[in-house]
Amino acid sequence: MRIAVGGIHTECSTYSPVLMQTEDFHVMRGDALTAHNYFSFLQDFEAEIAPLLHARAVPGGPVSRQTYDALKTEFLERLEAAKPFDAVYLAMHGAMNVDGMFDAEGDWISAVRAAVGPEMLIAVSYDLHGNVSQRIVDQIDIFAAYRTAPHIDVAETMTASFAMLMRALKTGWRPGVMRAAVPHLLPGERSSTEDEPAKSLYAALPDLESADVWRTDLMIGYVWADEPRATACAVVTATNRTAAADAASTIANRFWNARDEFRFGPTTGPLNEMLDIAAQTSTKPVILADSGDNPTGGGVGDRADVLSSLIERNWQNALIAGITDRPAVDACFDAGVGATLPLTIGASLDPAGGRVTCQVKICSLHPGDTAAERQVVVQIDGVTVVLAARRRPYHNISDFAGLGLDPKSFGLLVVKSGYLSPDLAPIATPNLMALTDGVVNQDIARLANINRAEGTLPFDQRDSFTPSPQASARFEN
């Protein structure tokens, strides 16, 4: 059996004014795709792989139409050139927004369906923070999504989707997909699977599977997308419509009934309150999440609000990682290590972001492969700051080690994040989350709400809900 493999994977806040461009994507083509660790699970299957194209970007603002069209066109050209093949597997995220377009994944997957025809099986894997429209469901045969947040089951989920595809090809069974929308949206920071009720909701999903029900998924959705498709939903892959509808209804009802139980996991509050707590804490490192500017959630990553507050408080032994500011990085490279210079930091991409002008000492320069990859470590009195030329997170210990920094040596570590990564969470003593400004701020009910479906919580009032599962147009049984 020969399987075509590819996809596009990113998450886009429609509230960000900063469009993603071609250079923001890491694109794997052909053999580079199958050689990458991300797709290493394919080696576990007895199938010939036709590697197409996979594009992935750090979450951000909407993708520019030119960038999207170019990637989609190349993908479809590679799809056509790879024929013949027996099925298609797409590794997606599910929360991409394209400038001027709603339901970008629906557009991408529909184009794939049009190219391969109605008989071929298409399997997809998703992030649980994706938004799944009925248009998407109508084009696919197999669906699997992450069941953990933080996402520690990425390879497991991709393997599950591909395994169902192989099962269908080998047995001749043609599964279908059932979707039950739930009119409720939550930020990921209130639905971590390490905390209740999400922990139990996701742990219970496999119990609904059977010979007829191949896979059960709960999509939290992506709340910072003002799109009609933005909603939570249950998605079930099965060979029996009745069994699929029953499972989808059960998942949807469980989520709805638990809607008032979702809370932030760490101690959470306004920035000044969190800094007050940190100042009174003797253990280290205190890790403070700057949640409103989290680049892995779609934030711009260029705000200097927290830095401004630390300077105002004359904070000592703190590390901020990091702030995206290419002009500041370029100025530091021009000045050289050891130089002291006045520098304006912040709001380099989004003029609405916070900025601060201060005197900095350049501690170290890190060139990277290109100017866009450069990083700088500077000192501002008692605060060490990592500046990056491009948007990126600092969520792994290796991110710090590569800069010669030990996060455990600081009294306060500030990262642009929501819930902490599996690398950082174990060293936090404690973990605090600041409800900061930014395009992924946690004040969800006050977000502009123009295009979402009427009656979606928390934007509208709603007291009751009855699931209405809808089968894929391709569901045969």
C-alpha cells in the first residue's frame, strides 16, 4: 500500500495584526519529511510512503493569503505528481486562519478531496485546540486528536490516525466521522488535562470505543479565532452511525455538564498581584507565565509589560525569556559583547504592545544560522533579558542551555506561556500565571465576537444544550 503524507500545522489568533509569512514556516518536502523525527512513527508501518509537503509554524496571527496559496498550490502539485497511491494522511493542527478566509483547513482538505476523488480514504490528525467544521468532517474518513494538554501524545495521536487508515485499507471497512458541536469555548489554560475536569473527561474517552467505534475525541477548540466554526465538539470515527452518534452525544454531554468546573491550574491573577506573591516567595525559581503574549498560543511575543514592571520594582535576580525585537537584537550585534547602550525594547511587531526604554549591558550574542535566528542576552540592572530576532518560545531547558543560562539559578523566571511545558513545570517553585495584555489574553468574555455562532458561551448567555450529532456526508453505514 502506498500512502501520500503531508499537511499544514499552525494556530492563528484573529486578534493579532501580525500576518504570518512564508519565512515563518518550516517546510519539509519529499524525503526530508520522512527523515524528520516528527514523522518517525511511519517506520512502524508496512506501507510505502509518498512524502509530499508539511509546513509548520509557531502559532501567530493569520497566515497571509499569498503564503497560504503558495503552500497549498505546491502541496497539490506534489499530490498530483505522487499518483498513484491508495490513501492520504494529513498531519494538521486545526486552528489556522488565513487572511480573508474562514475555515482554512476546510479549504485545504476540500482541495485534497477534489484532487483524489470520492473513493479514496483521507485520515487526519489534529491538535485538541483545533476548530473542526462540518465542512472538514464531510471530506474525511478518519480523525484523531491529541488527548493531552500540554501535548505529550503527539506521536501517539499521529500513529493512531495512521493505524486506523491502515486498518481500513487492509480490512476493506470504510469508517466514517461523526461530529457533535458544543456551544462553548475555553482557553487552553483552563482546560489542561493535568487538572480536573479535563483530566477525567479525556481519561474516559477510550472507554467509549468498541469494535464499531474506532476512536473518540473531544475538541476544546481555539477560542482566539473569531470564526463561525470556533466551538468545542466531540468527534468520533466509527463504522456504525448509531454507535458513533451515541458516543458523540455522550462526550458532548459530559463536556457541557462540566462547563462550570474548568479553572486555571496554577495560581493566577493580575500581573501586580502575581509579582507581589513572587516577591514574598523564598524558593526558586518562581516561574511566572506572561499569558497574554504567549507565542505558542498565537501571541505576538513582543510585549515588554512585565519587563517594565520589574524595572519599576527594582527586581533582582530575574530572567525574562524572551521578547521578540529584531531592531533591538540588530542594535546589540552592532554594539558587541560588553557594550552598554540605551535601548527601546518591545512593540517591534505590534505597535499596540508595551515597550520600555532602558540602559542595557550586552552579555552574550548568539548568531544562529541567519540574521532572523539571532538572539541576545542583556542585563538591565537586576534583570536578565533574552531578546530574539524572530517570534519563538522559551519552553525547554535546552532553549536556555543553548544561551549559557540556567533557569534554576534565578529567583524569578518569566516566560511567555500559558500552562507550563513539561520541561519547565517540574522546576517551578511555584508556578504563577499573570493575566497580562496581548492578543491571546485570558479575558475571554470581552474578546470581540463578530463571527462566532450565536449562543456560544462565554460570549452569549445559554442555560441548556442538547447534542445534535451530524455524520460526515461520506459516512456509509
